[in-house]
Amino acid sequence: MSEAGEATVARSAEQDATSPDAGRSGWARRLVALSDALDRLTEVGYFLATVAFASTMLLGVFFRYALNNSLTWSDELAVILFAWATFLSVSTVYRHGKHVNIDFLVRTLPPVWQARAALLAEGLTGGYIIALLVSGIQALPVAALAHTDALKLPLTVPYLAIPTASMLMAIHWLRRNLGDAARGGSLAKLLIALGFLGLVYLPFGYYVAVVGWPRFVLLALALFGPMLVGVPVAFAMGVMATVHIAAFGNVEFHTGALQIFYGIEIVALLAVPLLILSGSLMHAAGIAKRMVDFAQVVVGRVRGGLGAANVVASLLFGDISGSSVSDTAAIGSIMIPEMKRRGYRAEFCAALQGAAGTLGMTAPISITLILYATAVNTSVSRMAAATIVPGLLVAASFMLVALLHAHRLGYPRERVPFRLVLPRTAAAMPGFLAAALILGGLLGGVFTPAEIGVILLTYVLLLSLVLYRTAQPRRVYRTVIEAGHVSGMMLFMVATSTFVGFVLAYDLFSFLLVDTVSQLTENRYVVLFVLNLIFVILGMVLEAAPLIFGFLPSFMPLLQHVGIDPVHWGVLFLINMSLGMLVPPVALNLFISTAIAGVRYEQAVRAAVPFMLILVVDMVLVAVFPQLPLFLPHVLFGHPIR
């Protein structure tokens, strides 16, 4: 999920305050009841908005390709419904404490300091929620001045989703910190929240000039300080960007809400919740299990074939789901128990699955790829073609590590009876057809990424209803809500990181970066080394989405300046982010796989070192030999015009 839902469970500090409290006052009980009731309504609203925007997109696809009569309003209406679905999911994700946060540092502190850090984190989170609410209300007159192209609706129709979600989060924040907490701590959190709002609303930059290194230090502290004390990543980026606006002193306060709205008003992003939901439904329908069975047919006969089958199954499922985390969770829940039963060490099982799951990151239709192509304005089809050879290279290198490990420890062969070969191959065919549908439609230029998402979802729903009969209404409803927790978490990071990208551009950060690095070197390989090192470090603590929208655009002028193809860099970036799914302290994939394998995190980290090293080798090969990613795009689409 940062993709899928298991990741947020592993990463977030779930703070569910629904347990009864005999000492709770009457007003606090009413606040809790109000929060719960609003959350139930929000979930229903998210479900209806998701069904509506997916249906609208499907209708547009039907008219375009079946009737050869494109609807002028379908994409526009779908984006409006998508905006409401996104921000409703953002609020319910906050209610259930599933926004991703980085708490590894806080967990090393003594209990008293953990409590103080939590108090500060809740106060800053509340301050940003209130700031977003104020900014959203102030921007309503600005949004009312513009209208949609086809439907002629005022932009307040989709834009109202932001103040609505902010108000819902504010109520959930009050419930979480006033209705369920000790009074002293509650007062301190409220004072911190209001103090933050007052500081940025002034704005203080109008009275105190912050320039040069003090400004850089202030902004770095405003981003990483809240993040390291436990403020969710998306909110921490909002805190930093809001402080940045306040430091300028001449930027309207409503700019923050407008930039967040612009961050998700992109048609390509409609594919994100649809792909996440498709992956969840495929897992529930048993498609992942059928992929595993087929993978054992292909590579199971060699020593350690079960480990190799894990890699093959992850490659196949990742190509369909497009999500590293959902790949890890779906295949890991099947393969890890079986590998342990066959004598594989539990820590190796966790490490192998964490690594194999990253193949969902480098898949041709991966969610990260779509976000990257959207952010840097490059072709999704070229990017999809560019990932095929490097993806196979990474998969082969993982298989090599697994087979060498199995040979050293004498793991068994998996002999699949010949009578099961054809049945297992036939059972996997619906999954193969899904992969063919995605790759053919995308590489052939037939469908846009958003259309691929809705077509895949429709295909999976038909399989679940007709072939597998797993799509019971209640089960589908809960799957949509749980997938919405993942997409809401991810898309809010996209939205707030777009806000960060705006303030960095406003501060001319990219020009300063290009000038600084150009004075040091213009050697493309040195630049690639430096940027890969920067993003390896950032990827150790941040998700791909905030890096793509918050930081990456500032580096693109530098890459262009030294003549690096954005498609080449995009593939390197995907491998880089795959490494970030394994390298501590965050390592999303390892958090999931260790939970499934039942081993300590540090054990899995040690076992994952060979996979980290082989990913670095793969990254170097792709950097030194750009033909590896660029060969297929050039063959299929020709050389790009410079």
C-alpha cells in the first residue's frame, strides 16, 4: 500500500480511542460519539464517490472505444468525484491513525520523553489541521472565480472537499486529544496547535527577515523536526511548506490549500486508488495464490526453487498490482509460511520477500512510475517500456542470491507432479490476461494510465463475481474502505509534497542547486552518483510520493543540464526507491515481511544485506549502461525529440 494497507498497519502508530472510559465526562462521550458517527458517514461517502468516479471513467472508456464518441465531460466529472473521494479518505485515515509516520527515533527514548514527543507531535499535527482549515476557507472565494471547462461548474464544487476534510480531521483531533486524554496534556497540545497557527498566520516573515543559511536551517527543522518526533509525514511536509510561506511574508495564506488541491487535480492520479483496490481484490480472489502455484511449476525443480518461485510470483503479481507493498503482503502471506514449513530460515524468508516485493516498484504499471511520469511530465508508456529489461535484471539477481543461499544451506527442491503442470498453468491464465491487458494497452498507446486502472478494476471485479465468486457485497465494501486507507494516505502525501515543491520553486531552489553542482562538476556519471546517493539517504526515511513531488522536480533542471534522459533517470529512481524499501530505519517491505515471518526486525535487516548489495550493483549497471532501460522505448516509440 504507499502504497497497500498492510504497510500502514506496520508503519503507523494506530491510536484508536474507542475503548470505554468510565471517567470520561459527558461532553467527551458526546465528542467521541460525534467523531464515530462522522467517520461512518465519511466511509459511506468515500465508497459512493469511488464507485461514482470509477463508473464515470468506465462510461467514458466505453463511449470512446466502443461507440467512437468521446464524452467531453467524463474525465472532468471523474476528477471532481476523485477529489472528494481522496479528501474523504484522508480524513478517515487520520481518524484511524493510519497516516505514515517515522517513530523509530522516538521509540528509543525513555517513556517520559516518548510522552513529551507525542504531546509535541499531536500539537503540531493539530496546528497544521487548523491552518489547512483556515487556508481552505480563505481560498473559497478564489476557487469560485474559476469554472470547469465542460460542465461549467465553479471550482468550489471539488474544492469544498478540502475544508470539509479539514473540519472532519479537526473533530477527530479534538476527540483524540481532548475526549480521550488527560486534561493537562490536552491543554498543552491545544496551546501548541494554536501557537503554531498564530506563528504562521501572522506571517512572521513580514516582521522578521529570514534569509541565507538561517532560512535553510529553519526550513530543514520545520520538515525533519516534526517528522522525527512522530508527526505523520504528509502533515510534516504541510508544516514545512506553511512555515516557508510564513517566512516569506508576502504569500497569501490561502496558497497552501490551493496548492494541495492542484496536487491531486491530475487525471493520471486517478489510477492510484483503482490499482490499489484492484490489488486488494486480486489477493482476496486468490489470484496471488495461483501465481505462486504457477511460479513453482517454472522454477521449483532447482535446489531452493521455492525461494526462486517467490521471486517469480512477486514479479508476476507486481506487474499487475503495481504496488511494492501489496506485492510483499499478498505473496508473502502465501510464500513465507510455506518456506518456513520447508525448512527455510525465518529471517531469510522475511528478507527474500521484502526484496522480491520491490519488483512491484519497478513494474511497468507501478504506482510509483505513474507518479514519477506525472511529476516530471514524461511519457508513461516510455517509462513502462524502460522498466522491463531492468526489472528482469533485478528479478534475476534476486533469484541468484536466493539460489546461492539455498545451495549453501541445502534447502530442498520442489518437485511439482507433472499432472499438476497444466492445471496450475490454466489456473494462472486469468492473471496472465490481466498482465497482457495492462502491458498491451499501455505500451500500445491504447489506454491512458487512468483508463488502465479502471479497466483492470472492472476485469478483476468480473473475475471475482463470475469465476471465483469472492465478491460478496459486504466484503467488497470493506475492501474498498481498506484500500481507501492506503490510497488516502498516499495521495495526501502527493498533495502536501506538491505544496513543498511549490515553495521550493518559489524560493528558486532548483536554480541554486544547478548552479552549485555545475560549479563542482558537469560529468554526467558524477551527477548520477551524487543524486543517487542523495535519494538513497532520503529514501531511508521518506516515501516515494513525497520525494517525487516534493524534491524531485528541483533536481530535473540539473539532470537536463548534464544531458541525462528523464526516462533513464526514472528507472534509476525506481531502483533507488526499491532500495529504500529495504534499508533501515523505515524499510516498509521489511516491516511487513517480518510481521508475517514472526522474526525481529533487526534479524531481517541482517539477512537482507545481500539483497541490498545486489540492488546497488543493479543500480550501477543501469547507470553505466543506459541502453538497458532505453533500448525498448527507442525500439517501440523511436528516439525522443530534444
